[in-house]
Amino acid sequence: MNDKTYDIAIIGGGPAGMFAAYYASLRKLNVALIESLPNLGGQPQTLYAQKEIYDVAGLPKVSGTELVDQLTNQLSFISVDEYLGTSVTDIEHTDDVWKISTNKEEIVTKAIIIAIGNGAFKPRKLTFDYDPAIEDNNLSYFVNDLNDFKNKDVAVAGGGDSAVDWAIHLNEIANNTSIIHRRNKYRAMESSVDTLNASSVEQLNPYIIKDVTFNDLDDSKIDVLLKKIKSDDEKTITIDKLLVNYGFISDSKILRDWNLELEGPFIKVTQQMETNLPNVFAIGDIATYPGKLQLIATAFAEGPMAVTRALRNLYPDKDYFEHSTSMFK
């Protein structure tokens, strides 16, 4: 067991958790940053490392990897104990402190900030059976390397922000790009839809994917069978790469085991990021409250709010407000 007692332990090493750790350290708090993966970065690093992000203040656009690199560099200026490859299994409130059980050791802290994004997420996959070998080269649910799509015939399935953005982005390097969506209207940001409409991306709407098979004449390609919604019309497209962006499924079971009050898969919080448990806060994609916007910009604001509230709870006599320009001497 680690014999150190932290002021704040942050569970989740994505952008929200990384910035919250940085801010908490600026406020002279002892901070533990706990991440189940071997590296920090969360979803931007794991799911869209090379995709451009547009909602970070001061940066017109930044890739997931670039954003994580900047956050990592920011952490290098302060003192935070990082617990990487460390999965939290349970939390227990005893004698006014929280004991966090992990796969490695027990961590003791006065307050907890949960910043686990979408939790233990996995992609929503195609609903029919297909040859698993297709996933080796032709079908993917993440973009790990843009070069895999360069000069290829590519189709993106989905109608949300991620699918629309990827269709636009891949169209810059692919031979031909199409987007497959079951509706004529997308669920993406208006500016992104405008860009899509002005691009050369072929919009295959309203269609759903019925089957995916290797092409009979060229097994390096796949045939994607499409069926038009509310119609018997079908068509087949032959492509090199199919990127499926139907969203992700998160598992909130562990949060229920911690007796957190949930709303669907999300943790309910107050406007000061407090949960129903004493000195336990939640920020980022996992947190919900009226008017919540699921943006990285929002998550970056929620971290300081949670830290400030924790500071007031733990040390009510401490001068809890300092402007950022006074924090470095």
C-alpha cells in the first residue's frame, strides 16, 4: 500500500483528467493521476489520434496526438504522481478519506475526480456476421494511421460528427470517398455538414449496409451491399477501406457498484461537478447536468471548477482563489 495521502486523485488520464491534474497542482494540491492504459491521452490518442479537433480555444485545429503532446508537456512543469497501467476496481470512504483499490496498489486520497470519458468503451459494430478476416485490412472502427487510406477507395459509415469529419478529412488523401448514412440529414455540426456538401464526397443516403464480402475478382477489395431505406432498391459498391463510425458503447457497471447516481451511462453532477458522494466529482464526457455540451472545451472548464470546489471543501480557511498569472513565481 502507498503510504501517501493525496488531496485529489483523478481517475482517467484523457485530456479532461490531464488538465484537471495540472490545475490542481497549480493550486498547490497533492495530485495522483490514475490511468488504466499504459499512456496518457484517452480517446483523442486512442480513437482519433490523427483526426483534427476544432473546439480547443486558441487552436484553430489540432490532432488528437498533438493535443495530448501539448497536455503532456504542460504536466512536465508541475508535480503530479502518475499511475499508468492502473485500473481502479473499487472506492471506499473510510475515516474522511477515500481508499481507491486498483490492480496494483491502494491509493488514499481526500477527494476524487472521475474523468473517465466514455468509460470502458467499445465501438458499435455492424449488426450482421461477416468474415473476420475482413477486419485485417479492409474494415476498421478506428483510424490508427492515415496512410492506410491514402490513394484508396474509401467509404465511411455513419452520420454523426465523427463520421462526417472523417469523410471530409479522408477525402483529402483518398482516391475516392463516400459516406453511407441511413438518413438524408446528418447529426453533425452545421459547419461540418456545409463542408461535406461542398466537397467531392459521394453521399449515399438514405442507405444501410446489409453485407460486406471480399470481392470475387480482387480479394484485396471488399463489396459493400447497400439497401435503400423504405425501398427494395439495393446497390453494391466495391472499395478498399470501410470505416464504420456508429458511435461507442460504454459500460457503466463499475459506476453503479460505486453507488454513484447515474443518468443513463452518465454520472449526475451539480453545477460545481459534485456527485452524490462526499468529495467525489465527475468531469468530461462521463458527467451530465442540464445544458451539458459534450465538448473538449467544456471538459477543460469543468476540471478547475471541480478542483476549486474540492479545495473549498477540504481547506475552507485557505485563500482558495488565485489568478493564474500569480501561480508561477
